[in-house]
Amino acid sequence: MTPQARPGGAVVTFEHVTKRYGPPGVPPAVDDLSLAIPAGEICVLVGPSGCGKTTTMRMINRLAEPTAGRITIDGQDVRDLSAVELRRGIGYVIQQVGLFPHLTVGENVAIVPRLLRWPEPRIRERVEELLELVGLEPGAYRARYPASLSGGERQRVGVARALAADPPVMLMDEPFGAVDPILRDRLQNELLRLQAKVGKTIVFVTHDVDEAIKMADRVAILRRGGVLAQFDTPEAILSAPASEFVEHFVGADRGLKRLSLAKVRDLQLIQPLIVRVGEPRVEVRRRMEVDGTGYALLVDAADRPLGWVDSAELAADGTLTEEEATPGAPPLQPETTLRDALSTLLGSSVQLGVVTDERDRVLGLLSVDAISEVLRPDATAPRS
Amino acid sequence: MNDQPFFRIDWVIDNLDEIGGRVGEHLVMTGIAIGVGLVISFGLALLIRRVRPLYGPTIAITGALYSIPSLALFALLIPITGLSLLTAEIALVSYTLLILVRNIVAALDGVPAEVLDAADGMGFGSVERLWRVELPIALPVIVAGVRIATVTTIGLVTVTSLIGLGGLGYLIVNTGINRFFATSIYTGVALSVALAVLADVGLESLQRRLTPWARARSG
């Protein structure tokens, strides 16, 4: 994939930026950093703790001020604006989300537009649009308070809030660091889908190399003391680490990590026999005989997968019910990386995952065999 | 005192105007003390947030004020401010400070750090952040402090009868104890307890109404 500037974002550059907490002579937190992040790309800052990745990000919206050097957004020095004005034009998402507990979901999303004094009707419209965009039904969520939301819902509201004033640049500080791995995968996928629509320049901080490889168009690996170790595409970092440090940081399992570069949607999915709740059993039996695999995937009226139906256990007549499904098909999404898909499949009883779209409808099946094809030494990891 | 009936309701009826006036006086004195105490405490709390080392000394001084017996405080003040409302209020206000300052500082400290970080990151100025983020979130704890201070002050107002004021305390001390008239004592005590209870209940319901979000657990 060749990263291409998309219209929604802005170019962010660091020119010889140094940040020192304390007097000269103290080792700097960020040391003479120069980077150019192309517009519309996700740039992931990754490194061990103490590498200055969060400080680097916070200098963009001046929550930290550089000791030396210059940061620009689309050519404009960030110090040309007042800190407050600058921040209203940059999206900001943090790990603990930081929703305002005294405001409803709708009011939280409206914060920056209100600070910018948008007219009320425009704010209302924007709130609707954003809640839809992050997959929260406005009617059900607008009037709720953050205390009543789940972790994943809060994080989605946090993303909607950061997008509210349509900023060209978004800063995300370990946004999915506090959620469980399954939810993290989901939220990562949602963010990638969202990014495909909005095309922001996203500066994303994480300490997790797998997350970096999955999310990034470009990865900046920092080492202790805020020194840039490598700034390149995930492919280049995996196939040609610039130093021993990078090689070590990325890990010994680079081969396996290359699976993180490919997504489920890059592989040919198996189309299973799909049977629906309410279908007459006689008809189901006939179709299963024609199919010959001995099993079928049972879905509900909205095409959502329920589980497997085994031809040997199928009763003679009547219609199919939900209870007949044997669950155990691990759910996968098109955006899930092959690495995550593999670990999900290996951990489940059935080594066949059901791939579903954003409305949970079945797209097809993925087997462990299909993934191991990609792992063969002569195979090159496909890339979307 | 022995030949008197236990409670002379006819006296209460005859003196409704006087009693009502004393209730009013009691409320006004409490209101002034809490109002002025809040303003001073807010000032101190905001100062403490900027200059944290002031917290210890402030609590020490307001704590010392709190521990001065009211009688001694009047004795100190009367030569300067006389037998006046000012004397009474100086005493009442100084007793609210310890409770209010401690509560306001704790309430503001209790605003989660990530909320403040998010507010800064979204471009709140420091004044906007205080009024629109920190104070609303701190409000339940602040009101809780105001409740304690109010109930305490309602009790303390009666003591100012020593300098000829006292609201309901006047009924207890001046027309009650001093004239061996039990009905006046009972009336004063019952009404000042009732005021304290009503103030407590009223502020509690205010606190709830101001913070619907604090109750919004999974809905």
C-alpha cells in the first residue's frame, strides 16, 4: 500500500524538537526529533516506557511545550495560535477517555462545538451524525450519562467527541489501553473503518507493537531518551529493522508479526451452507445432503450467526429453532489481523471462524489452514 | 417555676409575632454566616490550589478559630466591634471556615485527573474549566460541606444570645432561662432543632437535584 495524502487531514512536522524537563544537562525526554507525518495518515508513536512518545504527542497541542525546535501543522507553527485556540482545532482522545460525568453523551460530544460557539441547530445535527458514525444510536444514547455506559461505549463517545469540530489532526494516547483484548480488537477495527471515511491525520501513541503494526500507515519507534530509532511503514520495519534496538523491540517473532500486516478481508473466505431459523427441517436436510459437508451455519432473521447445525443431529420434521445451534464459531471481522484471527481460532473448539460485517451479518468462514498458507516461508504476506 | 404548667400554648399564640421574628432573625444570621463563609472559603480554596503549601497553615488557622470557645471569642471582639451583629457574624463565619475550606479543596481535588486532561486537551481556558467542569463535578461534595456548616451554624446562632441577639437563642436564654419561663425555652429549642433538620433535608434534596448524573448508574 502506498500511503496517500487524503483530504481530511493536515501535515504535521517536527523540526529538531527537543523537550527537557528540568535544567540543561538533564537527559531530555525528547531529543532532536524530526519527523514529517503526511496528511490523512495514522502515525503510531511506539516505544518502551520513558521513550517520550506521549510527550511527543502532547507537544502537538501544546499540553507540553518544546524546549527547542518547531512543530507545524500544514506549515503553520503551533505557537502562532493561542494554546486554547490550537487545542479546539485538534481532536484529543486519552486512555481513560475523560468524559465529563456531569454532562450527557450528547453534551459531551457537543463540548468543542459549544466552545467554538456554533449555532445550536448545527450542534444538534453534528451530535446525531457523530453518534451514528461511531455506531451509537443517537436516540438511545444522547441523553444518557457516562456513568451508565460500558467501557467500549465510553471510548466510542470519546472518539465522537474528539471528531466533533471536524479537526484535521487527532491525537490518541493509548486509546484502547484499558479495555480487554476482544473489545480492543473491535474498537481498533472500528477506528480503521472510521478513518477510511474521515481521513484524518492521526497521531496514535501505544506501547504495544502489535497494535502499532495493525493501526499504522507509518510507525515511529522511539527509544529511551526520546531518540527516533526508525520511522517507516510497518512492512519496512518488520522486514528491514534499522537497528538491533528495533529488531529487539519488534520481537523475535517477526515472521509471525507479519501476519499482523494482513487482515481477514485479504483472504478468500469459505462460503458455508447457511440455514435460517424457521426453515423446515426437511428442506434443510435436503440442502445439507447436496452440500455434503455435514454441517451448516444457522443464522437468525437478520443474518446474524447463531452456531452450527450437524446433519446427524437434525430432527426429522418441523422447523429450525435457535436452540438447535451449537455455538463455538469464534467471531471475526474483516479488519481483524490474521495474527489475531489465528490466536482466536487456535483458542476455540472449532478452528473455523465466522467473519461478520459491521451489522453482524455473515460474510463467510475462515480456517486455520487458510492462515497457515500465508505463513509458508515462500509466501509473501498479502497487504490490503 | 413549679406552679407553671409544663407548656403554655396560650403564650405561644400570644407571642407568634415575636417568635416569627426570632425565626427570621435566626435564618438571616445563619444565611449571612454561610454566605460570607462560602465566599471567603472559595477564595482560600482557589488560592490553595495555586499555592499548595498554603493548605497546611490555612487548615491550622481555621482549625484554631474553630477551637476558640464562642464566649472567649465574644470577649475578644466586644471591645472592638461591640454588642453588634458584626461581632456575632465574625464568630459564626470563622466557625464555618474550617468545614468549608476543607470540603471545597477536597471537592476540587476529587475531580478526576483524566477529566481535567481532556478539558485542557479540548481547549478550555482555566476560568472556563473551573466554572464549567471543575465546579459542577465538585458540587455534590461542596454542598455536603455546606450542609454540615449550616446545621452547625444553626446551633451556634443560639449562643449569640449572650450578646443580645441569638434568634431562637433569645427565646431560650433571655425570655427562658433568665426569667425561669420553660415554655419559651421549649419553643426556642424545638424550633431551632426543626430549622436544623429542615435545612439538612432541604440541602440534601438540592444536592440531588443539582446532580442527576451522580445517580445515573447503568440505565
